Amino acid sequence: MHTLRTTSARLARTAWTLLLPLAWALTDAIDHVQNRERRLMVDDRGSETVEKAVMTALVLGLALGLAGVIAAVVHKFQGQIH
């Protein structure tokens, strides 16, 4: 009986050490979402849309540049590849 009580106590402590940080993280995430929603409703100037468009354009440019470099390397070494 003592072993069962000790094991259940250990499991309870382990559960709390795992569940408590998870609960804090979940509470923090919910708070963050609520604050973000409140801020967007009050200050809706569209700046985030512009930031997203700029970031998308930069990433697309980098992707196209990388594709060009890969195509050039493949074209240069095409004879050795075969």
C-alpha cells in the first residue's frame, strides 16, 4: 500500500510539473490573442497588411534568386551530371 501511495504521489507531482507550465502558457496565449484583438479593433490602420506584403515580396525575391542560382549551377555542371 505504501508503494502505491508513493507512486501516486510521484505521479501527481509529475502531472503538476507538466500541467502547470502548460496552463500558464495557454493562459498567456489567450491573453496575447485578446490583447491583439483589442489593439486591432482600436488601431486598424492597415500597417500590418503593408508589413506582410513587404515581407512576402522580400521572401519571393529571395526564392526567385535562389532558383536562378540553382538553375545556373545545374546548367554549368550539366555535362558532369550526366
